[in-house]
Amino acid sequence: MIAWPALEKDITNWLEDLVEKTTDDTATFFANSYASAVSDGVEPMMNAVIPPGKEAAIESAWKAAFAAQSKSDTAIGVPNWLPVEGAILAYWTAAMFQFATPHPGTVTGVSNITTAPGAPGIAAAIDKAFKQEDAAKTAAELVTGYKNHIGTVAGLFIGLTPPPASAPLPVPWAGIK
């Protein structure tokens, strides 16, 4: 299961650390810390995610968003963070999960994959997070946005029914914890 409090603490510590960092360093940290945290995710029957390894796209999106914001004299707002949202949605597109634990009605798994990468809303959460004056509040808002999103990811477990039929049975699921 995803250790959201640990991610929130890591983000808070990163933001409070006074060691000199670039926005590229922060983009790398945000992408890698997110990917590391969600790699412990499980679907409703506790089958673990097989990390898709798409954090490089999230990192690139963070870098682009930070670069765009730094070139603007005013806050760009939610649209600035849409590339990050898109990269996180892409991260969850067709993500595979283990299928060791059968879903109800099945005796063994054949496939377990996301069918919907989650609802939009991450960009708004990022924008709200960066409007906070305190590192802990920024981290809390960012993690809340991640949690709200990941609860909307949906998938499809395909398993075999018990013999003698042993026919494939698709079982939809929603939410990663």
C-alpha cells in the first residue's frame, strides 16, 4: 500500500532543506518520489502494481512547467501544471498489476491492467499546493491531489472461472491504495 505520510514528509523535507537546488533538481525529486511511493500501490484485491517505469516523462513535464513559470512575470495557474497532470495520467495508462490473488468468480488470473488512468484534477491540486506559504502545507496539498487522483484509476482483472467451464471472466476494479 502507498505510504502517503512518508511521501508528504519527504516532500516537506525537500522543500525545507536549505541546500541549493535547481528547479531541475526539484523536478527530478518530484517525479522520482512520486514513482517510488506509488510503486507500492495495490488494487482492491491487493495485487501489486508492476511499476511502469514512466517517471522520466513526469520529470520532463515538471521541468517544462517550472521553466514556463520562471519565464512568466505572473503566476500562470492551473494550465501551467497540465503537462504534469498529463504525464501522471500517461503513467497510469495501461499499467500492469500482478494477478496472483484472484478476483471474485475466478480461480486464477490471466491479466490485470488499468483501463482508465484516473480523473483529471492533479493540475489544480499542484496549483493550490504552490500557493501555500509553508512547506508542510505545500506537501500536504500535493499529496492530497495525488491521493484523490489515484482513487479514480480503474482497471480490469481477467481471470478464469472454476472448471469445468474455465472461461475468461472480466472483473472491473477501481481505486489504488
